[in-house]
Amino acid sequence: MQNIFLTGATGCCGSYLAEQLLQQNIRLYLGVRRPERLPKWLRDDSRVEILIGDLHDLTPWHKALEKSDILIHPAVHWGGPETFRINVRQTHALLDAVDPERCQHAILFSTASILDHTQQLEMRALKHGTEYIRSKAVAHVQLGTHKLAERITWIYPTVVLGGDAHHPYSAASQQPTQLLRWLHLLRWMTAQGAFHFIHAHDLATVVCQLLVTARPGGHWVVGQPALQVSEALYELCRYTGLRYRPYCDLDRLWPAIRPLVVNRMTSWDHFVFQHHRYVTYPAVRPEDFAATSVFPDLASVFSALQKSDNPPK
């Protein structure tokens, strides 16, 4: 029986990971700040040991980290003065805390936003990114020289959707539900650009498959096949019963719109609009590991979100 240490189990990705990891014969250490946010079934599982603490101070987690065969670290700080300390220095400290003779695999979560179209570090993310994106880019660079670097598997999620009555909602899951409210107007529009998404359940499936089938040390962008903006709007219109009629090209209107919004755009917003919105990747999904996506398209994601007992606002 392997010992797995998991951070972020009270978050969206971590909660789906905990659920799927326990389908295997493992012992699961959960490093959490607020254990009351864990579902009762997880708190009551005899294979789970809950360790109260947070990434600011790893002391309460040290003994479990030393006994862990695998470290999985999806927990993240999204912004603010502690962003670099948590996402860079304390991630480094987590790796320092494991026993190098015992821990043979560390799975660290980053973001596809720091990569260019060749899946190499987009150097402009270091300069123009938000605090979160810059911290992930810095961690990517610094942890590449860590003594356990060859045992690190990097996960680069694309847009993560998901959440329900039993799993917290991802940060991005609020945006699609807001999008539906404007779909009666958006159905007349189109724009250049493409994106990937992945449901947190399917992301967890990929991670669990990597533990079984892949050697440590890989770099994996995780997402469903890229969707053009027009394809996504068409799919959402079909889901809601609206007819998609894209008469208005927003790119052609940009010269007129730009003066109204340019002062509200960050340096990263400008970069994404000019360059990054065209970037797609050879992303992986459950089907690449002989598994099946539960949420392969936007319609299935939206249907699940709207059927939830407490859908995101």
C-alpha cells in the first residue's frame, strides 16, 4: 500500500483527486487548513489521515511527508502579497520535506498559461503575467534545478471547470454560467481565438492514470481538444436551443471598442488579446490513457453545473 500526500483537498481539483485516488489501494494523507470543508465520507474513511495546517507552515505535515511515496500538490494561492511565497518558496519546501529515499514521484500543478505553442515556457509570462501566472512561471524555472527535478511530473491544466454539491466549484466555473445570461446577445457575434477546457473530474482521471502508466518527469498539458470561439458559442447555443447567427465580428469592431476598455486592461490582458488567444496545445485527456471523459464537451459541463443543488452564480 502506497502512501500519498495530497494538498488542496478542500478545493475543486483536490476534491476530485481524493475521490478517485481512494478507488486504489492507498493510504491518503490530506494536508488541509479547514477540515470541516471535507465531506463526511472522506473524513470517515479509515485510509485517510487528516493533517491540519497550511502551506505557510509545513511543520504539522512533516512526519507524513517523510512517510509519503507520492506527493500530489494542486493547492495554489491565486493572488496577493503571499502569492510568490506560497506558489514558489513553499512548493520548494514541500519537495525538501519528503524523504528522497522514499518519495519517487511528485506531481505538481502549474497552468498552461505559462506555455507557448511549443509547450515551452512563455518568457513573457514572467514579465506580463498576473501575480499567479508569474509565480507559476518562476516556480517552473526554479524547481527545474531541484534535486528531485527528475521525479517531478508537471501538470498544466487548461481552463478547469467543475464542481457540484459534493465538490467545490472551480474559479472558472462561474464564468460559463454568467456567459449563458448573455448568450441571447453573444449568439450574433464571433471572434478569433481558441481555448481548451477540462472538467476537474477528467483532470483527476488523467492524474490517476499517470500514476499508473507514466514514468515520473513528464510535462502534460491537460485539456479537451481546442475549441474555436465560434465553435464554443455554437455548442452553447445548441445546448440552450438558440440559433447561432454570427453576423458581428468583434475583431473588426476592435478599433472602435479599444478606447473604451484599454485603460482597464492589464499588461497580461494585452498579451493574451494580441498573442495568447491563438495558442493551442497537443493536450491530453482521459481517452489518451484508455479511459473515458465524463465531460467531453461544453454541453455536458453546463448540464452538470445547472443540475447541481447549488449552481455557481
